[in-house]
Amino acid sequence: DAGNILLGRITIDDVVDIIREQAEHQVMGAAGLDEDVDLFAPIARTARSRAIWLGINLLTAFLASWVIGNFQPVIEKVVATAVLMPVVASMGGIAGTQTLTIMVRALALGQVGMSNLYPLLYKELAVGLLNGLLWAFAVGLISLAVYRDPMLSIAFGAALVLNLAAASLAGVFIPLIQKRMGIDPALAGGTILTTVTDCCGFACFLGLATLLLMR
């Protein structure tokens, strides 16, 4: 203490226990689960708590389906778009999850504030764009080799760049908004992120495909 008197000690076991608890909280929170409630609660209570997030996920899935339904003509005419759509959404989801995980951890440790928010936002956006350009070039070449359609490859690659950029922004802002609303940033952020990346990816790819292939 201030008088240089030993008050006690913290052993490595104590530290490891805290680290394990925080890790479990983040992992389960990302799925909208509570480790204590879901492990020991009665069946009905556990089912009810999980049903809430399943219902939210169902609504977001319908939203993504609605986005796809608005581009039905191009999907019917260019069947390859239906094959390539999941790639755009999946890449965005992974990129967004990477940013989201970093942000949740940084918020938990108090490492993010107004002083460094914009540099962090710029960094994550730049990383998303660079990775988007890298993989857009790769998947564009693969698409061109398989389908022999330059316009489809351009739409595919451009949508990937846009979706990875959007995923990076969403990964930064979703936990910030949740914290501002008084919600644990680790709680089901993945559900919201998946909705953003799916809808954005589908809209970008199918929208560009409509512009380039339906003329």
C-alpha cells in the first residue's frame, strides 16, 4: 500500500482464471449466450434466451433474402451470379469478424477512445481495401477462367472490394454503437455484422452485375 506494507499477493492461477473467464465471455457473448445461464439454467429458460437471438437472426436472414429477391432477373439470366454470391458475403463476414474481434477486445481493455478512434478507423478501412484489392484480383482471374465473362469478373471483384471495406467499417462501429447503447459489445455483434456483410455483399455484387450484364 502507500505505506509500503504488503497487503497480499496475486498468484498466476488467479490471473489465468480471469483471462479464461474473459475469453469465455467474449466467445459465448458473440453468439448471444451467457455462460452461467446457459450452463446451469432449466431447459425452458435456456431455450427462451436462445430463441430471442435465433429470432433476430431469422429476421436478418429474411432481410438478406429480400435484397436477393430484388435482383431476381439478373440471377435468372446469369446463373453464375448465384454461384458467386456466397463468396462475396463470406469474405466480407470473415474480414468484418477480424475487425470486430479486435474492437471488442480493445474496448474491454479501455484501449479505444476519441483520441485514437479516427486513426483506428482509417487503419481498418485501409486494411479492408488492400485485402479487397488483393483478393478481388485473384477471384476475378478465377471467375474469368471459369465463366469467360470479363464483365462478370469485374462485378465480382469490385463487389468484393466494396464489401470488405464495408465489413471493416461495420466491425469498428457495431461494438461502439452497442457500447453507447449500454449493450455489452461482445453480445451478438456477429449477428449484426453478418447481416451487414451479407446485405452489402449481395447488393453490391448483384447491383453491379445488373449494370454490367443486363444492358
